[in-house]
Amino acid sequence: MIEKILIANRGEIAVRIMRTCREMGIRSVAVYSEADRKAMHVRYADEAYCVGPAPSLDSYLNIDNILKAAQEANADAIHPGYGFLSENALFAQKAAEAGLIFIGPSPEAISLMGDKLTARQLMTDSGVPVVPGSKESMADETMLLKTATEIGFPVMIKASAGGGGKGMRLVKQESELIPAYRRARSESLAAFGDDTVYIEKYLESPHHIEFQILADQHGNTIHLFERECSVQRRHQKVIEETPSPFITPELRKKMGQQAIAAAKTVNYTGAGTIEFLMDKYHNFYFLEMNTRLQVEHPITERVTGKDLVKAQINIANGLELEFKQEELVQKGHAIECRIYAEDHKNNFAPSPGLVKNITEPMGLGLRTDGYVYEGYEIPIYYDPLISKLIVWAPSRQEAIARMKRALYEYKITGIKTSIPFLAKIMDSAAFQQGRYDTHFIEDNLEFLLEEDATHQTYEDIALFIAYLDYTDKLNKYTPEKTADTKSQSNWKTFGHRNNLFHL
């Protein structure tokens, strides 16, 4: 049985995996770049090894260095988390060759589902519906134009090796086709080292709905219901919820059966996600399979009561699943907000820097998966996701109310975060009523970027109280160096103008 696991990742997902390891009595091994020496996952792990300098290519994507660390630590297994090497078939293969258990699917399954064109053909052959589109890559512009005309505009150009919206372009009319094709190929080559692209029919008002899959080594495959992931920005998920407010119980059952069929097509083992697009008429189509754990997995854990990381480890140990499909039910409603270090007022630019203060929300039905702490400096080299805020409640409306309260309590100073932006989404009538699709953010951007006067007032009060406390301590302990007179005058004017002295 597995006794020691190296987590080939960083940030909140590394900490989250380590927590389950600790509960199971399994020792955890962290890897880190030179920029992450003081990161929480390094502090939390039982052991930690540096695998290279700050850039990802030289550290978290360096297969040889990670495998060397696993051997030095005498680890039994590797958990890839998500991102980085989690869907890299070569990494899974090399880990197996080094005598390590890869906590994930086989290299063959990763390869088959990692290539979008191959996956589309496999699903078509097995009877799983796919979005109408090309069966082969678009090798030249002549073929592209012919195929797009046959499918009919609007169309989507997609990278075959893609993910996260990279190498993806919406084309509404013929005049946009060739420039979009060239940009998509260039972006795909830069991101994935592969410029292969294909073309699909664009669905109007689409919903992005995914099903969580677990499959053991004994032929048992189940789904743990759906997650609604349609609140997206630049094809990146921002908020997820379960159950979906858009699908019916009958549709849930049908989609779940198709998700299981898709996983069985490639003899899948471990945790994975079958992703569907659904049009406004409730027609659904296979989009892709993520052969790993998902960022939004906690909401599934919350409504089913199942620890997905524990399930992954048990499957890797060769154990059968502890529960059957008919034993699973969705209890209540869960929502996840992704907290990014970014400035939504500046085109959502990343906002790395020193975290000065954190106040995390507390209370009934809350979970925070994070990795930053007071005094930690967020590096510039990695994804700006810093935590995930998860709420649960008996109903969707109660869950929204709880999330609004939690976002109000969540305070991080020193950097810009997406918390105010997420709070505005919760205030949106369209979101509250469940009337949204993947265009929700762009369709409501003006409202979502409006300044929240109440939020700003609380920010002003907090700053003013901090100033009063600072000057009081400065004058008390260093009377010969009283607070700067000009600064005091400015803050007093600010306090009177905003009626803050009554506090």
C-alpha cells in the first residue's frame, strides 16, 4: 500500500492533497521552485525538495528533476494535481518506468483523450454525441474555408492539443476566418508545441456542464453528478455550482450514462471529468475529457460527501470503489468562487505582490482551499489563482446568500483580488435566477465592473481605523517622532469628509 506520495504541483491543490494524505496516515513530499521556498505547501509537507529555478519549464515542468526528487524521498507514488504535468502522458510513463505509482489514468488514456481530434472520433464511434465539426485537422486554408462553409458560420477554431481557451477562436463570418486560423495555430504552437487545429460548429447560448467520473481497476465506473461551469472569462471558469440550475433530473441521468460510456471507451481508471456543451434547446455534446482532478472538485465533494483525492489514492492502491452509483445522491447546493490575485479594473491583469493581511470567512457551510498567508509574497511566475471559496446550503438561494456573506467577510490587503468582482456576480439578477450561459460575464460586464459604493465605504473605514491605530501607537511609543503633520491633516480631512469620526 502507498505510504509516501510526492505531489508534483504547488499552491492550493498541493496543500489540499496533503491534507487528505495526513488523514490517511500517508507521508507527503513537496516539490518547489526557488521562487516558492516559503510557500505553504512546502511548510505543510513532511518533506520538501527544490526542483529548479522559478520558471515553470525549469522546475514544475521538469520531469527529470521531479522524478529525481521522488527517488531521493523514497516515495511510492506521484500525485500530479492539476495543471503542469497532470495530463502529460510522458510523465505518467516515466513515473511508471521509475517504479512509481502514478495517481491518475494510464499513459494510453491520457494520450487518447488529450488529443481532441482523436477523442472526438472515439466518442463518435462509441455513440456519444459530439459537436458537429471536422473529422481531421485543418492542414491548409483551402481545406479550412471549404469545411467552414459546409458547417456554416459561426464556427469555432480549436487547438487539438489545447485547453484553457488557448488556440481557440470564434469566427462569425468568412472574412474573419483566415486571420483567426493563423492566430489560433500560432498560439497553439507557443502554448503546446503543436499547431494542429480543427473546426466545430459554434453553439448559441451554450452551457458548459461537466460530469465527475471515478473508475477503479476492477471495471467499476460511476459518475458523481454534474457541475455547471458556464460563468467563464476568456474561456476560464470563474464560478461553478452543483446541481446545475439548467438541467432536469431526466437529462442528468442521460448525461451521466453518456459520461460513463465515454470513460469506458478508453478503459479509464482514476478520477476524471467528461465535459459537455449544451445548447439552449438542451441538446448536449461531448466537448473533451480532463484526465485529472479538476479545480472545482470540492463542490462535488460537498454535495456527495465523498473525498475525491482519497478515492484516487484508493484506486491507485488497487482497491474497489467504496460506493455504488445507486448509493450516491446530491444533497443540497454548493457553489465555488475562484479567488484570483488580479485587478478587474485593469482588464483582469495579474496582481502579484506581498500579502499584508488576510481575514478568511468562517461559519456554517464554508470551506476555503488556499495557500497564501500574511507576509507571503505571491510570485509573478504562476497562475494567479490563490484560493477557492466553497459554500454549501440546503437550497440554491441559501447558497447564494451564504456566498455573498462569505465574500463580504473575505479580506485580503496588499494585493488586488477578484473578491469584489465575484460579489457583483452574486448580486446579479441573472445569476440569482439561474439565467446565464458562457457569455454571462461579457454580456453583463458593465454592471459587474461598476463600483460597489457599500464595499468602498467599508474599505475607507478600514483604512481610516488602521491610520488612527498607527498614529496612536507612533505617538505613544516614540513621542519625539510624532506622526507626520501633513499626513495627519490629510487623513483628518478625509475622516471629516466621509463622516468617519463617529466610529
